[in-house]
Amino acid sequence: MGAPIIKRLEEEIQALERELNHDLPKELKRARALGDLSENAEFHMAKQRQDIVSARVVQLKRRLADLSLININNIPKDRIGYGSRVTLFDSGRGAEVDYKLVTSEEADVAKGLISTTSPIGRALMGKRAGDTVTVRAPNGDRELEVRSMRTIYDEEPA
């Protein structure tokens, strides 16, 4: 699992916790000092932000825990999995497309990085070169043939 992802999540958690534990309490104190809380927009906005930040911290910590459970040894050596690079033939478009399967945090379709949890990513997991998958898309089913694949073990060390 890429250290940059974990570092980025940890940095976001730290920034949000700083806001939650330092900035927002000051903002709430300042808003309370303005008087009547029932019509105090600053107070209500700060409370709403506090709820949003708190929920995001919980979400990020859960995702960080999930990522720490991924065991590189459980990724197949002979089938498509996390880190695999694949060349697919899209019969509907009559064209080849290259993808690398990554975590949802790393996904960037424009760069050919698709999440293992995306519809295409899920369909490809466990497949081999020569396999064909059908992916449900909003504009109709897409049939993709796996022309070639390289697993994370085939990649050159960075």
C-alpha cells in the first residue's frame, strides 16, 4: 500500500483535528458572546461545521484502518488485483485502453488509474489475460477483453 496515501490521510486527519479541537471551539466561544443563540447564524454555522469535521475525521480514521489491513501477500501473483496494469480491448469502441488498478484515493481515470472498487475494477479483479468481462455502465453494458496484464509483482521497484 502506498505510503503517500497513508501520509496524505494522516495529514488531513491532523488538520481536521486541529480545526475541531482548536479553531472551532474559539469560533463557538466568539459566537456565544454575541448573545441569543436561537438567531445566531455564526453559532449555527460553527456547530454545523463541527459536525461535518467530526464525521470526516471518523470516516478518514476508518479508511486508514481499512488500508492498514490490506496484506500485499494476499494479492494474487497470476491474476488481476490491486496494482495490476491491464490492457483491455473495448469491443463497443473498437479500441484498446490501458488501466492500473489502485485504491479509491489514488484513482484518476484521466491518467488511467481506476479504483479496484469501481465497476470496471470490480469486474477485472481475479481475471487473467484472455478473459472477457461485461461491465454495466449508465449508457449500456461494455464488453472488455483482457489483452494483457502485469501484476504488482511484475512492476519494477521504484
